[in-house]
Amino acid sequence: MISGLIDLKRAGEQGLVAQLTGQLRGLIAAGRIAKGRALPSSRRLAGDLGVSRNTVTYAFEQLAAEGYLAASHGRRPVVTFDGGEPIEGTGVAASKARSATPRLSAWASKLKQTDWPMSYQAPLKPLRPGHGDAREFPNEVWARCLRRSAVRAGKRELGPVNRARLRQALAHYLAASRGVRAAVDQIVILPSAQAALTLIAAVLITPGDEVLVEDPGYPGAAAAFRASGARVTGIGLDRQGMQQMPRMAAPKLIFTTPSHQHPTGRLMSLARRTAFLGSSRPGRTWIVEDDYDGEFHYDSRPVPSLQGLDAHGRVFYVGTFSKAMTSDIRLGYLVVPPALVSTFEIAQRHIGLIASSHIQEALAEFITDGHFLAHLRRMRRLYHLRRDHLVDGLQRHLGEALTVEVPQGGIQLVARLKRGRADQAVVKRLVDAGVEARALSGLALGKPRDHGLLLGFAAWRESEISAAVRTMAACF
């Protein structure tokens, strides 16, 4: 590989020996050829470079005299200089290059301004929000689906990036369970729900466009839209989640989580959904409905999706399998309004947000054979019990410090601080003690209106929840 780092010019002002000596000296000084490494033999290097053996020998001898190499008869020369520091005259300044602050694009700079994803996402600990229990997933059944997909891979045509079998299975499932109205070609399969938001922002947002989001809300949405140059404005919450927009508002896009508002878990009623659609202007305002954990309802029947109630083709419906199945499946989906289908297909391929066809085919079988619905029914019962167990533990052990909001569904809940606003400090103390939470104030766009803890319950068994609550009580 050393010969590939050397560029000799036969018509240069310097002779070949001087050029070779200078370039080797620079590579060693910069640490590109490390101390203790043996160089190629003079015969081998001469052949690789297309020069005489004497040219290489003279260069090695000069570098040995300068202390860069140790050379002995019959052995390859070995680097003795510990490089990495700039050497005057070599034109190399590796240490300065490493310490220079990189210049980022406006997109990357805006991403760095958000606290998302959570900075302490190390090994999973109770009671981190946003996760289901991967230990309860039917891995043997899923493995059989994966094996069959792999066996059939050689017989499948390359076909479209969004596999027809999975799109058909999803269209039937979403229509029956969430009231989504979608033709097969409206469904885009993506690596994650966040990828769906990134794709929407790339296609729809022009720098300066106004986007309305829930406040407090899902930080990944605000991050995606801000990075595209949007002016992101927060809309406050009431008991039904996102409040109705001001009458004169006509933003480019509205992002909402009506089934279980993130983070509070509040459910937007059917009447509010209808009014919400009525106040947005078709052709001027797009709505993004994120149904991140809409599979899990415990105390009431699910309300039909905004997308299914929409008669003007203005709602995007975003979903993911990471909550219902396992987080490492890396599959989400997006239902696109009919007028934008061809545009999004091109944009998806252009950006490269393409999910594995092997996984798509396996998931299609998992759904059509009934395994997905059977798993959901079991997990609904299990997560319902875990929610109630966490609520009971918090009320018994921390009732004087926290007010618990009991969500009607979902995989996490909010516990508000009764006294004080130091939820960031509380979270730090809990994390140090081995219990993860998210500060509610950290999910606000501007000045926080709410202070409390976002706690997950779905991923943790009752014994783990009890131990975490005891640790919390000790910390408080």
C-alpha cells in the first residue's frame, strides 16, 4: 500500500531520489507509516514505482542517516521515527488538521442543536421510555419467516424497493385496525419512522416554511423539520392533546400524535380530530400523523386515524414496527397522499431510504400468517398489567412527590413533579442510580410549561418495575 501513497513525477524539478526521499519522510513524519513498521524491500518498491533499484536504495540510505529508518544488510528497513508531528519543509501538519474545527452544513448544524436522540442511550435500563419488550417477541417464529425469505431470495425478481406482499398486508391491517384508507401504491416501506419524517421534510419543506408541532412533543420531528430550514412553532396541549390551530394559521405542515400524544399519552377525541381537519386548508397545509404506538389501547376502543377521516388527501400516516415487534427490526412505513405518490417514490430512491427486501418479505409472511396479530394481542394484555403495576408503585411510594398521568394506551407515562422544577437534576440523579427517565422540560420547544418524568413501562417486567420504583423513592 505504501507505493500507492507515493507520486513521482519524472519531469519534475527534483530528481526521483529527492522526490522519493521527501515523500517517504513526509509519510513517516505524519504517522502515515507507523514506528516499527517494515518498509518493502528496495527491489519490491522499485518494481511497484517503476524506478531503478538504486533510486530506492539511495532514498533508504538518506532516511537512515536522518534517523527515520534502521537499515541493515539483507533486511527490510524499519521505521524508527515516531511520527504524528509536523516536520518543517514536509508540508504535513497532521496534528493541526486533527484539531481544526470542521465546518458543517446548515443541516448538520441544526441537528446538533437538539437533544435528540437522548445522549445517554447506552445499555438499556429501566425505565427508559420508548421501548417494547424484545424478550417477549416470538423469535423462533420470526426466524422461520426469515429463513423462508432467504431460501426464496434467489427465485425473487429484484422488483420494486417497496415489496408488494408487505404493502398488501399492511393495507389490510391498517384498514381493519386503524381505519386507514390507502391503496397499495401509497405505502412506502422505510428503515424507520424517523426516516419517514426525513423524507417528508426533504420533499415538502422549503427554508422558511412554518411547521406546527406539539409542545411538549416528539423531539425527532422538530429536529427533522428544523434541519430542513423550517420555522418550527409549538402548539400547546389540553386534555385532548394538541390544541386547535389559530383560525388564521396556514402553516406548510402540522405534526401531531393524536392516538397517544407524545409524551403525555393523551387521546385526541373524534370530535377534535374532525375539527382539526376542518381547520386545515386543503392544498395549503399538510398534516403528518405519527401513530408510533397506536397498536396498544387498554381502557377504550381506538379512535379512527386522522388519515382515515381525511377526505381531501392532505394527511401523511407514519408508523413503525419497532414498538410492536423489536427495535432492531429497523422497519417503518409511510402512507402518502395520492397526489404525491410518484414524487415520494423518486425521492425515496434518490435519498437511499430503502429497507431490506429480505426483511420485507419475511414481515409480509409474519403478518399474513397471523403471527403479528397474535403477538399484539398478547402484548396488549402484558403491557396493560405493567402500566397498572407502575402506576400503583409510583402512587404508593412516590405519591407525595409525583402526580401520575395514566394513559389510555401506549408504552410510557408522565409523572409530574408536585414541587419544584428541577426535573433535569432529578433525571441525572436517577440515571446515576441506574434508573433511566426523560425530563419533561427537555421535550419543550421554548420555555418549558411542564416539569416531570417520562417513564417507560412496556419493556420491563413487574419485578424490574418494582425495583426501579424503590430506587426512585430512595433518590427522592
